[in-house]
Amino acid sequence: MERGIRVLILEGDSEAAQQIRATLEGAPRVIGVSTKSRQDATPLEESEVDVALLDLGGEDNDKKATLRRVLDGSGGIPVLVLLDDVDDSLEREAVQRGAQGCFLRDELTPRTLVRDIHHAIERQRLVEELRRATEELRHLTVVDPLTGLLNRRGFEQALARESSWATREASPSVALVLDLDDLKRVNDTLGHTAGDHVLRETAARIRTILRRTDVVARIGGDEFMALLPRTRPGEGAFIAERIRRSLCDVPIEINGEAERVTASLGVVAVRSESLTLGKLLRESDEALYRSKRAGKNRVTASFAAEDTGDSSGLETWLQREDLVEVVGQRIVRLEDGVPIGYEALIRSRVPGLREPDAFFTACRERGLLTEADTACFERCLEEADKLDPALPLHVNLFPSTLVELGGERVAALMRGRYGGRSFCIELREDEVIGDPAYLAESVHALKNAGILVGFDHIGFGKSGLESLILLEPNIVKIEPRWAGGIARNTSKQREIKRLIRIIESLEAMPVIQGVEHGEDRQALIALGARYGQGYLWDPLSS
């Protein structure tokens, strides 16, 4: 006889919770329905229930935090998430943290809800069975006892599983190989115990940066390898650079002394036919050796044109003076349209890659992002004289480029040519990977040189609050999607008003991007916004 199902509704809206409760009571196998606030801090695992419905509709200052708290304390109880609107970022976070599914309130019917509950319980049962079986085997054959990562055998088994997924999904994947540069010196001078500590710390830092869905292993004495499923080549190169900096920027403490450790990495795109350890090693080793030959402590990405979709000869274009054209867009006071600054924007002249996102994506996937970003940055500085010198000039830079060049060098480039002008460096928050602390030194160097720092494309779809608190930018730009149609969208109005309050409480100046219509401008003014930019005033005039 099948056991009855006890359901717990973690409510955000009591009226909605009552509707769900009415839907479930009397449903097949459901023997009990209870409710409590989703803000209740009691871990879900302490509840005597079989499944939980987390209602993320309605007001919540930080839905991601609520989601994480509930899922992290679920203790194996399956959780289904209910949303008011489509939110790709929230859905992705939910699935990555173990939710058994997400569905929209508008699509909710008694039949689909009961079906989803039954499926969630069954999936969770299978997951638990698989977990128990895996735990019984993992320390026997597939785990490196020193680092806790997979060993070669475990990595090969994981590759076999990923190969079937890759074939079905036809999605891009990336492999990276990491080799510590001077582990022999540590072993020879400090002993093998110290060397083992370096290996364990390296594994820990790699795991901190990689996602739960990535596969990582120690495949040799000082060599590590990772497979990043559903990852574009450029994203893989960026993650590899993050790993490299996590090692070289923060020394490892050995016997009370700080020891600087570096690594060389090679990154390659993965094809389904190359998903074996031997083939991946052959394809990635050449990129790794290029990093070693170039002086170690670097990332080399080796992507063919068919991997990146690039046949435009980017390397040649980056040497040309006419690589990009620079256009200036005014940042204005919303009330009267008086300009308070200019943002220098670029348009690539590379055929098929005119828009910045397409251009920089292609550069990243060819391992040329820093070179391209630096070239565009310098070109924007060259155009500074054509814009009003009394107003600050905002110039965009990737966080990875800022770290690579260093804040002092960036400041010197700006001050050396235009010492009397006010500048702002804008960093895209969604390009910050992991803990933003790695940017602190460069950001502080800019501020010490009298250069303003701004964060671009801040929005509720990102997790940028940590960056704002730690790095204390002078200016925060709210991404364009919030301004479009805000005059007729009360949900957007509530969200952007809250976001403006948060930014101002951190003593930064909020600027609304993407203002295109007069009615949206008026709505923003009514919500307390003071500054903005967009096509309404300046459709990218030179």
C-alpha cells in the first residue's frame, strides 16, 4: 500500500497559499497540508513532511537568499518552487541548489500540481538512492585520497556520463588542464608534507570557483583537469583565469610562512568525440605547454574557428587603428536633461561583429579579450578631447582587464594623457566571477588616483550586493531592462524604487540606463531617480 503524502507550503502570500491548499486537499495520496511563512528560519529538514512548495511570489527583498536558505536546509526533502514570472537567474539557482522543479503561478492547475509533487518525491527518492550508492563507492575507487577530488579513474567515469549528455544536448563544453609551476621546489626545500598541503589548497581553490555541475580531478602529481559542461569557450577561458589568479594572488601559508604558488593552464573546446581522458589530454596539453613556454603563470586558450564561430581574422583586426569607432552618450539629470557626464561607447568595425557584445564574445573565445579591451580603452581615451572637457568621461573596462593591467597602470594611462580631466572607470558587475575581493586592490588604486569607479548593469537578476558593499563604487548603473516600459509596469516600479534606495544607502549615485521614452522618464522621476541615460536624449551621437 502506498504511503500518504504530507505537503508543507512555505508561503509568501497567504491568499495564494490558501488557494494552493484548497487545490491539494482531497488530492490522491495527499493526507495532510500545512503552511508556514517562507521567512521562518527553522530548517526544512526539521519538518515532518514529504515535500515542500516554496512560494517565491509577492514581495521579498532578496528572493535568492530565501531560496538558498530553504534549499540548503532541506535535508533531502524535495522542494518545488512557485514563481510569479519567468526569472531565468532564479530558476537556474534553484535547479543548481537541488530544487526538483520550478513552475509559474499562471500555469498552475490541480492536475499539474499533484503530478509535479508525485514526480518530485520519486525523483528525490532516486537521487537519494544514487547518492547512497555513490557514497559507498567513491572512496573505494574513484577519489584521490589527498585532495578529495576525483582521481583519473573517477574522471574517466564522469567523462563517460557527460559524453552521453553532451551528445543529447549538443551544447558546448570546455576542458581545462592545470599544472603547478614549481611544486618540485616546494618539495625539495620545504618537504613533501608542505607539497601535499599545496596540492590540497590548490584543489580547494579550484572547487571554490567551479560550479557544482563541473567535473574536476587530480590526474597526476601536480596536474589537475576539469570539464565544464554547457560552457562556451570564452566563458571557460574566463573561469581558467579566475583559477589562476586565485592561486597567484593569495599566498599559501606553510609552517607559518606565506608561499606564493603559481600555475599554468590550457583551455580547449570539447567535442563529443573527444570526451575521453586520453583525447582531452592530447588536445589540452599543447595549450598548457604554450603557457609554460611563455613564462608560466598564465592561461592559454586554444580554440579553432569552428569552436568560436569566428572567421573574421580578429588577430589582424586588433592591430588596425580603425578597429572601432567611439561614440559618446550623455549621462543627464532626469529633471531637466542637463548633462553631467559622457560615456564613451564603442562600435566594432569587424564585419559581422559590430555590436559590443558580439565583438567581445568573439574576442574572449579566441583568447583575445584583454588585448581587445585594452585597445578599445585606449581608443576611447584618444577621443576624449572631442567631448566636453568639463564633464567626467566614463570608460568601460572588463574586470579581468583591470586586474591584468593593474589599477595603477590604468590610472597612469588616463592621467598621463589627460591629467586635468575627470574620469570614471565602469566595470560590468555581471563579469565579476566569484568573490569580488580580487578586484579590491585595483579599485582602490583607481580611487587613490582620483578616478571614479562605477558598476554597470546592476539588476535584481544578478548577485551584485556583495560587490557594492566590498568595493564601494561611486556610481552604480541600473541595467536597461528596468527602464523600458516602467511607466506602465507597477512591478518594475516597486523593484527599481527598492534598488535605488539600496544604492543610495551605500552612498553611491544610481544612474538609470536605457531611458527611451518621455513617459518612462517621468515615472522614474516620480520614483526618486535623479540621473539617467539613453536614446531619449542621445541616440549615440559621435
